Amino acid sequence: MPVFTPISHEAFVADVVALVAAVQADDWTPDYIIGIGRGGLVPAVYLSHATGLGSLSVDWSAQVAEFANRALDRLAARTRGGERLLFVDDINDTGGTIGRLRDLLTDAAPGHVRFATLIDNIRSSQRVDYAARTIDRAVTKDWFVFPWEAVAPAQSLEDDAAAVPDRIA
């Protein structure tokens, strides 16, 4: 049974503030913040409000081409036109999502796509440009429950946690 660690709304907001500070401290400013569905949608909206930048989204979790692959093709085209995109997710755990997105964004203009997460696992196969906090999955096996997941049925959380056993075992 995984250890479920709830993240309070206050901690979530503090993480968003930390991401805003990290992005604003950089000499790179995105034109749009892209929420990665499903876990990155809420953080992206908060970042959008905090920075005044527009937000867009791609729905990666549903695996529906019209809302993922085709949207990513259009976003990559925007980078070739000079726009900078900051993709946001809740956690960079295994690196699977970010790696797949990077693969699908191969046509993006170099340097015009960056990634931010609330939590970054240092053992992930992918690196992010901005993270509010860092964990080491060799040490931290908790399954983080973000505020928007707090309403999910317990079985749904257990199924999500069990999907990649290495994260929590």
C-alpha cells in the first residue's frame, strides 16, 4: 500500500510562487504557459494568473491525438515563428511524459521550449528547467496527492500509484 502524502492548497500556492520566481529570475520569458493534461492544468492556470501570461493546454493523459499530438504539432510550429512555450506538469517522476513530449516537439525551434514542474525527481530520465521542489525517488516513495486530486476516489489514487510500481516500492 502506498504512502499517500497530501499537498495542502497553501503548499501548492507556495510551490507556484517558487516557480514564478524561478521563471522571472531567468533571462528567458515564455509567451505562453502550456498545461499538460491532466496534472499540469491547474498549476499552469495559477502560473498564468501569477505572471499575466496566457495559458494553453495539451491533454496528454487521455491519449487523444486531436488534443495531444496535433496540438503539439501546432505548438511546435508556433516556436518556429519565434514564440517561447513553457510546459507545466505537476511532477516529473519517471520522465515518461516529458520525454514523450520532447520527442513529439522535435520540430520546435531550439531554445523555445522549456519545462516546469512542482516536484522534480532527481532520478528521472528527463530534466526540467524549473522546479519548485526536488525529491529523490530512491529515498522518497510517497505518492503525492495534489489539491485537485483530493476529491478522487481512494481506488483511483491507488490505481494511479500502482501504475508504475518503482515510484512507490
